[in-house]
Amino acid sequence: MHVCLILDNNALTETVVQQLDRGGRHRVTVLHDIGELTQSALTPDAILIGLQQFTALRENEPMVYLRLSRRSRIVVVLSSRELLDAAHILAFADAWVFEDLNVDRINELLDLGLEGHCLMPKQFLSRLGVDEIRLTLLPRLSDPEFETLRLLGEGMNNRTIANALDLSEAVIKSMVRSVLSKLHFRNRTEAGVFAARQQGALEQARSGMTPPHMHAAATRRAGA
């Protein structure tokens, strides 16, 4: 099988090449970007492409994507924490490989991808597995957004959250939208259920990321 690699960084490329070499069944060509592939006469059986490269290809060169997808299987290589961010675009790939979870099985995954199958790590098939990804995304939230998420888990509406954080209801409404977007929740109910289910993890994260003055204020409110 002829495999072209167009990955997002050199370290990842080296790792994948090493794994492919162990299989001893693939002819590997390493390229820097999609432009190199489209300007060449190569017709690989599979294209292993990094998430950033694939996103740029889909958004900026849709006709090139269509041409490549007709003649080659496209397998996206990404990290597990990128899964929710990339969910909208991964449907356009034939298969996925997670560099931090199953890249050591790249030969097997390529065989599956060539047949149109994708091996999904089992943790992503459970609610708690998706929770784990969202927990890694918590640093995206500002401190008020984090507090808003935590209070959603307590079942509070926007007005009650606004009173608790001493902010306007309009600001809270905006922050709820931001939380939903940054952590990829479909609605506030899903966000609230997540926050309630992961209350312990949120409290641990809160003590590590909340400035002392905000933490003290929150403690005073709780004791009031």
C-alpha cells in the first residue's frame, strides 16, 4: 500500500513513519502540505493527514478534497482532546487515528480505513469518555464562565446566577452561550447535567484556576 503522510508536525511524522516501518507492508512518502501532493503525479492508496491540514483542505480547497477523496482513502490523525472541536469535519474523512491513543495500531487502522471502517476508542463511546475530553477543555473558560458552568450544575437559572456572581443577567446569558460553544454542549441542560455529574472534578479544577479573591468571595457567598 502506498501511503502519503501530510502531518501537522515533524515529531508526529517521525512517530507514524516508525510505526509504518514496523509493519513492513507500506511504501511511505512524506510531504509538507497538500499542494505538494496535488502538483505531483502520485496516486496513493491512503493519505494520512493532520487535523489542521485536513481542516484547511476542506475549508479552502473543497474541489481538491473531492478529487483526492475519489482516488485515495483519507485518514485524519488528531489528538483525543481535539475530537469535539473536529466533530463537524471528521465526517468527511474515511477514518481517524488518535496520536495519543492508538497510533501504535496504525497499520491495522489503515487496513480498516481502506475498507471504509474506523476503529473508535471505547472511551469515546461512553458519556464519561466525552466528559473527560470536556474536562481537558476547561482552561478555555474565563473565571466567570467557569463559575457560570458550575452554577448551571446546581440548577440555577440566569437570574439566580447573575445574583450569585454580581453580574447582569444579560452578561450571564452571553457567558452561557460562550460556555456552550467552548465546550461543545448542545444546550444549557446538557451543560448543567455535565457540571452536576462532574462536580468533584470541577471543584478540583476551580481551586487550581480561580484567583484567591474570587474563591474567597465564593466561599463567603456559600456561608451567607
